[in-house]
Amino acid sequence: MAVIEWIRFFAGTVFLLLGLGIFIIEMAGVFRFKYVLNRMHAAAMGDTLGIGASLIGLMIMSGFNFVTLKLFLIILFLWFSSPVSSHLIARLEVTTNEELTEQCQIISLEKLEAERASKAEEGAEEK
């Protein structure tokens, strides 16, 4: 029985270290990027994946009990709430930033559809 506990300990440790590594990469991205949407994307992706990996590591270490269910529900809540809050922050930035055209290129949906249609016509002509 002791062997199974060691395996659980090492598997949990791997997930905890994976989560820690993701958090470190997230922090580097947040401090490295200059534009707020890039920073927000790094933070949101890092939070979702890093917290998930860390809590899975804790679930493995804890074993199958009520604490595991609580940790799973926390993961589920964070996986739903983090992308939604990041999306709202991104929409706020896009609608309130007056210098947005200087920082990125804005392409309308009509322009994208026209480009797709022209590429499809070129592909049809080549055949």
C-alpha cells in the first residue's frame, strides 16, 4: 500500500510543479507584453491552466474523498468564470481605448468575407 501512496505523491507533485511552471510563464508574459490585451490573454490562459494543474495535483494527493469533489468544483467554477471575465475586460479595452488603431489593426467582418471569397475564387480558377 505504501507504493501506491508514493506514486500518488509523485504524480501530485508533478502536477503541482507543472502548475507552478505555468504561473511563472504567465508572470513573464504579463510583464513582457506591452499591450493590455496581450497581457490579459497571458494572464487568463495562465490562470485557467495553472490553477487547473495545481488543483489536479492537490486532488491526486488528497485521494478520493469530499475534498476532491470540492477541488473539482473549484476547477469547474474557475474554468467558467475566468474566460468570461477576460472577455469582458477585453471588450472594455476595445470600446474605451482611443489609441486602438495605433496598437493593432482592425479588420471588419465584411473585409474578411471579401478576402475569403477572393481566395476561394483564386482556388477555383487554379483547378
